[in-house]
Amino acid sequence: MVTENTNLRPLLPDRHPQHDLFICDVADAVLKDVMQQMEHPFYSLSKKPETSVKRYKNGKNWLEITPSIKGLATIYDKDILIYCISQIMAKLKKGEQVSPRVRINSRELLIFTNRGTSGREYLSLIDALDRLEGTRIRTNIVSGDEEQIDGFGLIDASSIRRKHGMDGRLLWCEIKLSDWVFNAIRNEEVLTLHRDYFRLRKPIERRVYEIARKHCGQQKAWRITLAKLLLKTGSQSPEKRFRQMIRQLVEHDHLPDYHVSFDDDDDMVVFTNRGTMAPAPLPDNRVPSLRSETYELAREAAPGWDVRHLEMEWRDWIVEAPRDADAAFVGFCRKWFGRRGRPS
């Protein structure tokens, strides 16, 4: 009998296809991530500890990331935050009270993120919490002739409960999200991720998916130069190696939600929507169709943006039906434009 080498498959196997019955609510939660963390390269893509300060610049704006002695938080450490964000958003949808303090059942987290449940996996969570707590972000916001510089962490604190002894299994942990992350959740600055995000094998694949989800969203297609995509990923790979990685994505065509194509002539990477995303339905009162004049007002409120795309995002993340849907949508577009300006 010939045994297939699963390491050759582009996606990791689904380790928990049925999920345990006692965590069915967790398994059914929709994956959520904060937009700013998808837009900017906050996390290391390296499997080796990165201990040097990183700085990224885009026009007048800059971002500086300072790791702890244990290294920069990795894109796999980010799984913990995705889990927390997903649970908080699920509670908001149900109208429940939420807090920046989140208690995590370790086994539920490992199953939710498609990881194994061996002792080593539990120990890796402790290291991940150390890196998340130790990584500090500093960035500027330019407004007119003024510049504001803010500093914050990914999480503010963590507490761990484990069986007695050095080899004791991690039972649960509690983390306090930073105000920056929690405020982004409360302001619904979050996007849905495909469940297969946790099946992507390579850090660069996860990062490219995040960027595509943030910029292409529900649009039919989105184009970006290879050089700019490399900059956005935060990858330390040379452009030649990065080009090979993109060609592998094109060859296997396994990125969730988007087909990837690459034009060698102008070095453009093109993401095309697979049509696999759908707005989450409201539990009770659905938002009615908007008036045609509302879209004109929305275009004035958010010039340069695809208002149909904004409507998808608005309907996807609205917690409960507003009294005046048309006014609420225009207000959403105005707020969106105020925070992001024209699309790049």
C-alpha cells in the first residue's frame, strides 16, 4: 500500500474535523481579526527569535516594533488574539457583556486553532504569552501640522493556571487585552477570516492572506506590485525568494477566499475573489435594503471607496439592526473614511 506524504499537501490537515461536543460553541465561533493587525506587519514571520527593533514607514506614517528579550511575537502567537477577538465578537452578537480580560481554556484554544493537544503544544502557549506581553508597538498619527505618537502592547498582562510541577499541563490562562486591541473590537474594526487560515502551513501564506482579506475584501479583484506586497508582509526574504513564494501560491491555488495570479511583465500580484465569503446574517431583525440615494450620500462620505464593499463590511459586523439603517450606513462610511482616508 502506498502512503501519501501529507507534508506535500499545501494545507495542513484539519486535526479536529468533528470538534469535541463540549466546545461546540467555541468551534462554531466565526474567526475575527483586528484590521490594523492585518494591515501592518506587527508579527514576526521567522521561526527563529527576532530580538532587533523593526521600523516600517509608509509616507509620513511610521511603525516601530520593539521585542522583549524572548523575541518578537510571531504570527503563530497571534492565534491567541484571534481566538480572544472571535469570542468577544461572538458575545457582542448575543448582546452579552464583554471585558478586555479573557479567560482561555487551553484545550479549547488548541482545537480552535487546529493544533495538536500534546504536552509540547501546551508549553508553547506559555512562550507565546511571554512574547505577546513583551512586544511593544510605537506609531505616529499625522493630522494637519501635528503629529501624535502612541505606544502600546499587544496584551497588557497574563495569568496562567497549570498542574503542579514543571511538567504540569496548562489548564487555563487569563489575558488582559491592551486598550488598543479592545477598543478596535468595540468599534467593530474587525474582519472575518476563513476557517482554513489555521491550515496554512507557512507564515508568509498567512500574512499574504491577511493582506488580501484586508485590501481586496469583498471586491472582485485587487492588484498590488510585488515589491509593495513584500514590504507590507514585513518579510525579511529577498525579493527573488519572495517571488518564488508567490509563484508557489499561484501554482497550488490554495489561499482561502482568493485566487492568486502573478504577471511577470509588470510584477503585479492579482487577488481575485473566489466568492466564498458571505455577510453574516443578523439573528433577529435584518437590516432592510438601502435607498438608492443613500449610496450617493455614502460616496460623498467616503470618496474613493467602493460603497458596495463598505455595505458588505457594515452588514457583516453590525451587532443589531439600527432604527434608521440609511443614516447609520452613511455614518459608518463617514467614520470609515475619517480613520483611513482614501484607499491606497
